[in-house]
Amino acid sequence: MSFIRRFWAAGLILIMVAIHAAVIGYVRSRVARLKHLKSSAVEIGNFRFQPVTDKDSVYHFRLHAVVDPAKHMEGREQLEKMKMEIVEDSERMLRTADVQWLQDPKQAEVRARLMDVVVKHLPDKLIQRVLITDWLEVPVESIHL
């Protein structure tokens, strides 16, 4: 009993240090795992098109699909398998797109239509959303083919 009375404070400090070390170790291991995660975005392709209603401009952008992280490998495989069908349907939709959709800085309608095209070709709900990057509108006169 006298042993407990003499060293209770030291024992309490040792227990607190052990709990603190365990928490720090757990947090560091979680951070290390997060560093190794890859992006869940998969590139579908580069698009360059001229709408049939606007012969003065050519549009260019890159399309990516954000895959459900829990099904990343399956989503990537399905996208690779159906890539050409997705590209073909996307280009067809873009050529007939309303010019007002293309003038929207947020590209909300274009994103929604492209999402519909991508989802149509995949069996499960693997895709969370689509991303449009490198959007560029170029006058036809500046294109040298």
C-alpha cells in the first residue's frame, strides 16, 4: 500500500505518456496511408469539336471521370473497356450542343450531358461526377490543320 502511495503520480504520468504515444502512432499511420492514395479521377480523353450551329469557334477540353474510391480498379477497367463508345457518343452530343451551353463559364449543362453519356455506358454506379479541364474556345481562323 505504501508503494502505491509513493508512486501513484509517476504511474499516472506513465499511463498518460503511453496513451499519448499510441494516439500519435495511430495518427501517423493514417497520414502515411493517405499519402499513398492515388487520385480517383480517370482521364477519358481530349475533345476538340465545332458545333454545327457555330462555325466560327472550335472548342477544346479534357474530360475526366471521378470514380468511386471503393471501386477504383473496377471503374478504371470499365472506363478503359468502354472508352471509344463514350468518346464517340460524347463527340456526337458536343457537335449538336446548344451554343448557350458552351458559353456558360461553369459548363453545367455540358457536364450534365457528358455525365449522362458516361453513365449510359457503365453497368454500375461507378462514376461520381465528370471533370472538364483545359477548356479552350478558339476562333476557326487561328486553327492550322
